[in-house]
Amino acid sequence: MMTTALADNETLIAGIVAALRTVHDPEIPVNIYDLGLIYRIEPKDRGLVEIDMTLTAPGCPVAGEMLSWVEKAVSDVGGVDSVEVRLVFDPPWDSSRMTDDVKLELGLL
């Protein structure tokens, strides 16, 4: 049996994932979630959400902007009061992190 807190957490994470799917990588016309750039979504106490994300390339010219796009999209989700987005490069991103739908869309399958 699922506890209410766990169900609420799953609902919150589903909302966060939906919000992340509205943010697109400017170089690849795909949302960052299905591209596999989101490594961790962790709701904390008092409406804080921590997100670890990476970039397709470390030298991405819009890295700073992408972090603010993610922060804005997630902060609009009900139940989220603040968002901490951390940029990580370990493990490095590669195309195996993409969903099959994205691989198909990009002609990689």
C-alpha cells in the first residue's frame, strides 16, 4: 500500500517531469528530459526541489540560460517553492541516455 506522502511525491515528480519536457536543447530540437540531460530530481522539505542536470557538450554556449529555463519551468509546478539546479558532468552525457522515441526522431534507431 502506498503512503500518501509517497503518492504526493510521485505526483510532484510527474509534474516536474512534465515541466522539464517544456525545456528544449537549442542545438537539438528535443526536450531536455527525454534527451537524458536530467540526472536527478529530488523533492526536499518545504517545497525545495534539487535537480542535477548535464549538457550535451561541456562548452554549450547557452549553459547558464538553460539552468534558468529549468529553474523557471520547475518553479511553476504546484507544490514547488524553490529550485536548485546543479550542473554536473559526471557521468558524461552520451546518446545512450536518450529515450528510444528521441533516438527514432533523430534517426539514430
